Amino acid sequence: MLTTLWRPLVDEESAMAFLVSARTGELLALPAAELRVEARAKILEQRERLRRASRVEAMDVDDWEQGYLGRDMRPGPLDRLALRLGWILALALARWARLDSAFRGLEALALRFPARRSDVAGILDAVAFAERSFHRAARTQQCLPRTMLRFFLLRRAGHDVEANIGVWVPTPMMHAWVSVHGRTLGEEREEVMHYQPCLRFVGSDAPPCREPC
Amino acid sequence: MLTLERSASGDGRPGWRMRLDLPAGWWSQAGPASGDILLIYQPPARMEAPTAASIRSVWQVLQQRCFPRLPVLLGLDYALVAVAGETGAVSLARGGIGRTALFFRFDDAGLVVADDLPRPGEHEDVDPDGVAAYLSNCASAVPADTVHTTRTLQAGAGWRRVPRSAVVELTLGQSQVGTTPHQLPVDEPYRDLDDDGLMNAFRDAIARHAVARAVGRTAVELSGGIDSTTLAVALQSADPASSHCGMSLTYPYHEFRHEQRYVEAAYARVGWQGVRLDGSRTLLFDSPTAVFDPPEPTRLASGYAQLSAVTMAAIDAGARSLFNGHGADQIFGMSPYDRQSLFKPGIDLGLLHAPLAARVREHIDAMRRVHEDGDPRGHRHFFAGLMLYDRWVPSPVGSDLACDPALLSVETLQLSWEVFRRPRWARPGYPGKPFAREAFAPWLPPCILERRWKVGYDGLYRRGLARNATRLVAMLARQREHLESIGISVERCIERIERCRAFHFENMELLIGVLGYCVWRETRVSARPGDALRT
């Protein structure tokens, strides 16, 4: 079951509100006062497909400690092929698909083709292998396909997981990452701490949660 | 000493005449609007003039008289250096945008330097040895008791072009001339040290220089990063009996919420009291409370508010000197400035009119060619030195507070050159600062040693620009005539500020540079703090 949560990030100092379009994944910056006008807020919700999502006041984030970052691993030949194909598909989804549609599709696919339960660290390592197969740099800007592939594999293995889209207010920089109950997975803590999540796709076997989980 | 109007000498040749208010002993001759600079230092009449018998002596004169306790990087910046041997008077000339070759000659007015000539080909290109010989001939005509030596040289000499790769040094009146390529005097004294020995030598050098430069109670600007913590621990360990203190800026914004743990760890490590300052009131282009008067345009002008908050707080805390970690990236071999980052293709020059933009691109291409001819690590060091020079923090009250770069000395530069040469630290890599993490591990608290990223300041920059947009637009309007005359489009700058105010996320890099220049220029006209950003 996929639940979509959203919230505008209101910066009081600049009197601006920032949110990410669930439709296109783009960053929207608008005067905070506009959000308070009901008619305009409804238009925004409809246009950005936020009416199918639940507005929340806050999203828990636990980034105090540095979590597992991964290790180099080399899976078997069939797994290598599957991971590389998965990475290519994730790139394509991140590039062309509607954001909410992509995560709904990933959730549906994961539930339809479940896998044996794997540990979280192993899945993070597998996605890292897939990414390194195509990008030599130690760090890449491919946070959205990375998050999509992690989300899919974690859901397929039966884990509850959140895919976050966050903004570094008040800059145009965004980041995507996965978390479990707000605890960040597989990210440099001091990088992700810049970002506040404003869009969260929650994949869970529990009933839909309309409050921060 | 940036001059703003082009003027011509008696025969129509480009040159400059202007006097600006400078630190004691200094005066300038105006350069053209592109920013060429001719600086002249005239020591007090009773000061004993040095005997400049060699190139190294010239450097010593410059180091002593021009930039006390700062290693002489002037050879990187200035194309022509002239020292009057009898009086110690120093003349330095440099190009404006980029480090261009200059044309010079001697006439009745003295030494005249120009960055362009009205008629192509009227100059004579002289190789470094030829320049030396030419100047030697001129110098021999100078009377020994001349005070303003540059004004009495023999007239009638034609224009010469100083080769781009040469720094010409002239000791007037004693026929001493010399040339040197634009690099630090490298004696390579640390070449035979092994890596551990090099790290030990660096720790010793930093501690020794920190103590030497600490004037009484010293404040250290502690950010919780590796650089400033290293400096603070070095000072404390070398001088444990003194009562130094720390200054820290805090911000209420989301990305800074974890920074306090690192700041507190740094204070705990050195055992100092700390002064916490609210950084949200001193963002980019906020009104400063003190007046700064650097001699040349600097990007630091955009941060006068923060500089004044920190420096005045240090004075209030009874500090006589203020240290910060500026320059550490360059000294510790972390500088990211390589060919790819320095000479990015397709840079945004949209705020400049076409002729100026074309000239800037020409200079960038010329610098890229110079860079490509040399060793990549050597040039990284060269440009790191330039960046460090540009970030020299001025003191608002020199008699009360010294703000000399704490990490910068000839010795640390020579050590850093050796670090640059070692394969072990050849690449900054990820998470960065490999040399500093190894060399200063005994000094750093574990959480600071292990931190992999430093908090970014991009959010602060955008907030400052948006907050002060109205005043910045007014400042641009006041300087419209001058900016347009040097090729900067005021309308485009204003348009970009307005878009930044509305958070349309425009590229701010060149805009901040232009605005910093305007603040610097306006601050020099008015002595009252905050005037540069009045509405």
C-alpha cells in the first residue's frame, strides 16, 4: 500500500513556501501568502496531484547518527544483470515518468513479484553496485533513480520504506533518499541534513497512515 | 587602489594620475577603468633605506614594507616591481582583469605604466633579459639622492612590454635589476622528509607561527570545522598559559541544526570560553557596523556585516588579534582549483556587455593556456595562492586588532608545496582534506576528524541577497554611470536581483562579485558604516 504525504516548507524569514510537484518532481517556490488563499491552494493541489496525497504538518527525520553507507560487493552473474537492468529502468523512470505514478508502479510491481526477505544493508550494497556499474565517480547526482531502485528492492523484500523528496530551503537544490520511520538509509548524514522532506511516498503493509509515522 | 577614470599623459598615451587614501606610506597612481593598478610605497623620510643588492633583498623590502608578516606573493600578482634603492620606495604594477602584460616607459612624469596602447605595434617586446638591460640603462641615470626616483628618470624612452611570464624588479639608482618567473622562491627544504616527518614539520610550523602572530589575547573564529579547530588547538598547545577565546557564528536555519555539536567539541578540546554571535543578522550585504578599507576590490566586501560582527566582538572580548581558518584549504593541499574548475567552459557572463565579456573570455583563455603549459599541481598551488591573497581579512581597527592570516607564512607555503608534490595526497578525493585528517589527527576531536561534509552556505547567500535586494538595487542605480562605463549592464544586474528576491534561483556568482565591487567602491567614498547599502 502506497501512501503519499506532502507538506509545504514555509520559510518565515523570506515569507516563501517551497514544495515539490508530485506530478513532475519540480521545485515550486511561491509566496507563502498564496497558500493561505483556499481557492488557489485547491488549484495547486489539483494541478500537482496533491489531492490524492495527504497533507501533513511534519515528517519525522532521524539523521543524528551516520548510518550504514555500504561496502563494495560483487553479486552473481544473474543478479548483476538484473541490477543493471533495474538501474537502467530506474534512470528511465526518473527521467520521464510522473513522480507519483512511478512510485505507485514500483509499489505495485514489488507486491506482485515479492522476493525472499533480504537485509537492508545487502539491498543498499546491491543498488550501489548497480550505480557504480554505470558511473565511475564515488558520488553521483543520481539520487532519484537510486532512491527508486532502493524503494523497489526494499518493498519487494517486504520492508516498510519511505521515499523522500526534500528541498534545501531557500535554494533550488533537492535530494531524494529512502528512510524507515524517518531514519535515513544509505546516505551521508552531513549531506542529507541540508534537506527537509516535503514529499514522501510511504510503502507499507500497514493500513494507510495520515499522520507522521 | 583601483582607479576609476582613464586619463592620458601629455602626449596622449594612456596612463593614470590619481591619489587615493591608503595606509600610511602608500599612494597610488590611477589606472584605467579596467582596474589596472600602480601602487607606490614611500617610507617615512627618516626610515633607513635598505640596500637592495640582490633580488632576494628586493623581496625582503617588499615583505617588510608592503605586507608585514605576509609572504611575498606579489610576484604572482604584479608584472612590474620597482624599488628605489636609496629610499626604499616601492612601485608595483599589475593588470586589471586577469594578469595581463603591461606596457611601461619613463618620461618626464616618471615611470608610466599602461595596459593598452592606442596604436598597435608601437611597443617593443623585450624578453626578460632584455628588459633587465633596458632598465639597467635607465637606472644608471638616476641621481643617488633622489626622493621620488620614479619621477626623475630620463625622458624619451619608448614603450616596452613587460613579458607576461616575468616579474621585473628594478632598484633605481643602483643599477640593480633582475627578473624572476612568477612563482614562489622555492628552496625545497622539505624534500628529503618522509611523510611522517612532513606532517610533524607542518604541526610544528603552524604552532610556532600561531604563537608568533598572536598579539596578546587572541580570538579564534571557531566554526567546528577541521581548519579552525586545528588552528585553535595549535595555539593552545603551544601557548597553554594564555587566555585565548573563541568566536562562533550560529544560525537558526535547518541545515545548521547539528553544527553546535562540532562547535562545542572544539571548545571542549581547547578549554576556552566562547562568544556566540547570531549569524542570521549578518548575512551577505547586511549593514556592517565597522568600516573596512582594503586597498583593492575584494569579494569579502559582500560579507562586511559578518566581518564587522566578528572583529568587533573580538575587540569587545579584549582580544588583540583574530585568527580564522582562511587559507587552510590552500595550505593543506585541499584546494579544488584545477583546470576544470578554474576554466569552466560556458561560464555565465550575462551581466556584462559584449565587449567586456569578450575581453574576460580572452583573459580566461590566456590563463588556461598558461596553465596548460605547466605542471598541474604547480598551477593548482599558484592559483591557490591567488585565492588566498584575495581572501585576506582586513582589520577595521588596526591599532586594536590584528587580523593577519594565521596560517600563511613562507614556511607553511613551502611545506604545502611539498604536500602538493607527494603522491599520497595528490588528489583531494572524498571525503576530502586527506593531508589535514592525517597530520592533525592528534589534535582534532573525533567527531570533527570524522566529519565528511561541511555545512553549505548556499542558503545563507540566497537569504542575504533576497533580504537586501532593495538596497542593492538602489546602490546599483547610484553607480550606474561608472558600471556601464566599464562594461557591466546595470539593467541586467537589477533584473537578476529581482529574480533572486522572488526565488527564481538565478545564477548568483557573477552578481555577488559585481555587488561586492560596488560595496567596496562605495565604502571607500563614505567613511560611515552601512552607507554603502543605504536606500
